[in-house]
Amino acid sequence: MEQQQTESASITVEKKPLRPVLIGSEDAIAEYSLFLHHLLVGLADESICTGLVCHPDCDVNAVVSPTVEVIRHPALDLPLTGHHNKKILVEKLKKFNPTVFHCLSEDQAQLTRQLSLKLGLPYVLTINSLQKRFSQLSISPRRLAKIIVPAKSIAANVAGVYPKFADRIEQVSMGTFTEEASMCFSDPNRLPSMVTVHPFYDACEFENLLGAIKHLVVDGYEFMLVMIGQGRAESQVRKLLGTYGLSQVVSIIPRLEPWRSVLAAGDIFIQPKPTNAFNPVVLEAMSVGTVVAGCKGGVDDLIIDEQTCVVFNPDDKLSIYSTLKRLFDGREFARQLARQAQEYLRTNHSVSKMVSTVLNAYSRAPDWFKSQRSS
């Protein structure tokens, strides 16, 4: 009898294979498509079967690998079908048999919490932007295993807004593949170009930038500026171009995929305004070797003056003009700054490190959840 008990105790229960399901909104998947693609490819390389819950209209062809099972939600895009759609989603997820959920954005936090309750599973939540105390997220204290943030500034903010979850916050820097060569002023025979990406919500946000661009043109600098964005104020922005006489110098185009090929065509990338969310476009601009001119404020972890970029005051037209003029006049300085930014990314934004850290969070979540249930 004693021998049987000893043999029984020595038997280890086989751990359930890891099967994460990622949940993302259409906007989040579009904004962080490169991050998601790198993560899904990394999970596939580890032979991990992964699911992705997304809207039926979400284009994920450039994001998912063949091993990812895409689950569309809602199944019926009709009024008064919310309860039925969730029931369909739960049944699809049960067939997939997940072990952990990963909510990719704040706008899916409530749905992820509901699914984790329905299926009795832990989940991981990614927060990409600064939070406000008066509009807190729906978070389960007993099922949320980890809060993943891409920047120190967001980590500090989330710890302040959600102090009870401070010990569950982990910074996971978004990974990217950094080019060996720098694109900044690499071709002396090519007309220098600048690229900026910002939504057209308010034309006033572009007045100082376009005023600085006008000053450069008057000084005799030859270049082109590509403004990438869409929004309700696009017509007003085009009117500003006409007012400043910049219609032949500045082109407006919508968001294009993939980002890297568009950004690699520029010598200078301009971040015209601070953002309250981590900006993956700045990361990709640095990765292809474009020198960045940016501004402090908001989530500005990548904006390190004289190390990864040059910094200007977005509310001061002369500051923007002087900063851009410095890059045009000191092209070797600009190239060196672009190379320094690439080296910074190689050290701090490795894709392999990002994947391994997220994978570790997935792997530890079920054991953490069991300990919560037994306590």
C-alpha cells in the first residue's frame, strides 16, 4: 500500500498545452499590426496554436500566420443580437479550448473579462495608452494575471490609476526588426523628403508645422513633405496648404500598409504632436534609419533628445523650423543620430525578447489562476 502511494505521488500530471486566444478591436489591430504580426509569427515558431478574435470587417491577411485560427465577432451584425453573438463566440472558443486570453487593447477589456468568467480562464491585458482616473477599465482582480505595457511612462501611469494591480504590471517593449543600413540622406541624388503621420482631427494642430515648412521653402531649401492621415479636418488642412502656398511641396495621402516601405522612403520623420498612446510609427521610422524630429509629452519614451532624435516645441513655429533646418544643414549629424536610434532599438526593442516575455506571461497565467482559486 505504501509503495503504491509512493508511486502515485511520483506521477506528474501532464500540463495542458498552451493555447492563447488574442482579442483585439479593428482599430487596435490596424494600429499595432506589426507588433501583432511579430508576436503571432513568434508563437507559431514555438509550435503554439493561437486564436484571434476580431471584427468581421477587420483585415488580418497581413497579420496572421496560417497556424492562427481567426474567430470573427460579432457573427451577426444586427440590432438586438448582442447576447446571441456572445453565445456564439463562447461556443466557438470552447471548441478551440483556450488556456489563456490576451486582450490587446483597452476597448476590449470588458468583453475579455466576460469571456474569462464564462470559460473560467485567466487573462492578460495590454494597455497601450495613458489612463484617466475617472474612466477606469473593467478589470477582474481574480482572473487578470498580468497587465502588459509597452513603455515606462504608461507603467507609472497605470500603477497610479490602478494601485491594487501595481504588482501585476510588466513592461514589454514592442519589438521590431532594425535595418542594418540607415535611409537618412542616403542618396545625394534624391530630393530630400520628410514624412509625418497624424490624424486630421483639428487643422490648427498643423499650423505651426506648415508655417515652419513655409519658412524653409522661402529660405531656398528643396524637399517634399508627405502627410499621412485621415479625418474630419482634412479639407481644412488642404486649405492651409493653399494659404501657405505649399500645394506643390506637400502631399497628403491616407494610411498605407506596410508602414515600413512608406517610412523608408523618407529622410526625416516628424512627430508633430505628443500622443497619449505608444506610437508604433515612431518605432518603425527609427528602425528603418530615418532621423526623427519629435516632441516631448505624453508617451515619449522613444523621444530621447540627441540620442534617438532631435526635439522641438510643437507650439513654437520657430523651434520646429530651427530643428528641421539643423538636420538639413548637418546631414552627417542627422545620419549619426539615425544610426544611434537604430542601435538603441537593437538593444531595447528585440522581437525575440518581446515574444519570450509575452510567452512567459501566457505560460504562468494558468498556475497563477489556480493559486487564486485555492486561496
